[in-house]
Amino acid sequence: MREGFSPHRRFFHLSPQTMDHDRLLIQFDELVDDGVVHHSKPQVTCIKDHGMEFHFIVADLLIAKSQAETKLQLPSKDSSEMPQRLKCFGPGSDIAFLDPRLVFYTIRGTHYLAYNLFAVFRPQLLLLTIDSYKRQQYPLDVLDITATVDVLQQLNTSGQRYYAFLNCGFASVGASRSHKHIQVLLQPAYFFPDLPEGHVKVPYKYFLFRFQEKTSDFEPPNLFSLYTDMLRQTRVFLGLADEAQETPHSVILTLHWLLVIPRRTIPDLEVSVPNSAGMVGSVWLPRRENIDVWKMLGPTSILARAGIPAD
């Protein structure tokens, strides 16, 4: 049995008494002040394209992120090949662990809630599997969903609007790390599932389920069943018959809805592959001139190519 890495001596199970947005910010700011986490206020440009709202978020720290990630590789079977490998979140991880304070909590003994080293937003969190050999190209399991539900329910009690997303399928969906992780962050604006049905013409095919108040749909076992059904339909759209095959898709979860977007690899895409947040209009860019390329190509056209075109 693979054992999880233990970077933090204190292990907490999530509870209403311990999870707090303000505490998250205090520790986040401390890590930024100490140079452990990289963050600066991003520049935001808002535009609409064919009725869909886009927030282009320019953060030059994404340049440093790309450079840092080239130094992180999955562990080699021959340890002599990587004598200077950075300390990571476990023997199978490729996510750097530079300071014990990066781990804010452990959840149910299955996941770490940790700070993202390169934070576009304040704060920006990673929900990492403690089993560092779990991989990003595989779908969410019931433990992933249970941990995500725990975090969203607790963080949103503070009056904030947190959401979670998974880039499943590695590079083809905007993922850059192999160690399985879900991103948790503040929602910068309303996404199209927050609006009435038909309010926005979405340029790609998707599966959306809106939760009704006081129903059991958001309970993890039921949510997992719903997600599994969406995943089955995604495989049909992508022409994948074998459930064991990797299924590239984006998953976005809020307290109000679940969204699954089938994804595909697009050769010669003139811009960086949008991650799951980008697919709903929150596009993160390293340079301001990247916005001009998006405008020239058409933001909704880019999203259509990164998914399955709606038309």
C-alpha cells in the first residue's frame, strides 16, 4: 500500500470551527510576505464576445510559474538521474513543497488543502490527494468529490463565493502537473451557469446540472453518481468506448451547479490551452499582449476549438 507524504505535523479534519476565510487570508499573506507564495494584484480586462462575458486576468507571475515547473519532473526510477530534485508533496508528486505552512488543512485523511505557490488570486488553493501517485488524467472519485464538497460548504459560509475545478486530461485541458489536484478559488464573476437558461449562447457542448435548494443532490455519493453519468456521456461525445481510457474534460463545481465540458487536443492552437476556468470565461494570461491574440481569434471561437463546437 502506498503511503501518503506527511509534510505537516498537525492533521485536522475539516469542521465549521476551524475552516475560515479570514484565517486563509492571514496565512496566505504571511506566505507572500515571506516569499514562499508568489502573488501580485493582476490586471483585469473584461469584454463580451457573442454574448459571453470574458475576464482576461493578466498576471506576470505565470511566466515564473512556467519556468519553475520545467525544473519539476516526476520521480525517476533511477534516483541518480535527479540528484537535485526539489522536495515535493510525496514520493510520486511533481508539486513543490517548500514550506510546512503551505498545507492549511488535511481533509478526511485523503487530501491536503494547500496554497498554490503561484497564486493568480488571493487566495488560490490546491486540493491535493495525499496519495501522491494519483494522476491528473484520471476522473474524480468519490473521495475527491467528498473533500471538495467539504471545502466548498465550509468556505462559502463566510459569505464568499468559492468554486472548484479540475483539469482532467493533463496538457490537453490546461493542466501542468501530474499529481492529482483540484483548484479552489474565489469566483471572480458570474459564470454562464449562474444565469438563466438560454441567457448566453455557449460555443461548446457541455453537461450542466443545477442543484435545487434542500435536495440531496449535493451529497457526495449522489453527486458522484451524477458526475459519473456526465462522464459516460462525455465519452460518447468524444468517441471513447472504453471506460478505462483517459477522458479529457473540465469539471467545475459550485454550491449551485456542476458543469462538465468535454475537451479535445487542438494542434497549432495559437494561444495557451485554456484551463477549466478559462472555459467559462476566466482566462489567465502571462502578458497583456496575449489579450490581443484572443481578441483577434475570437474568444468564443477559441473555446469552441478547445471543446466540442456547439454548432
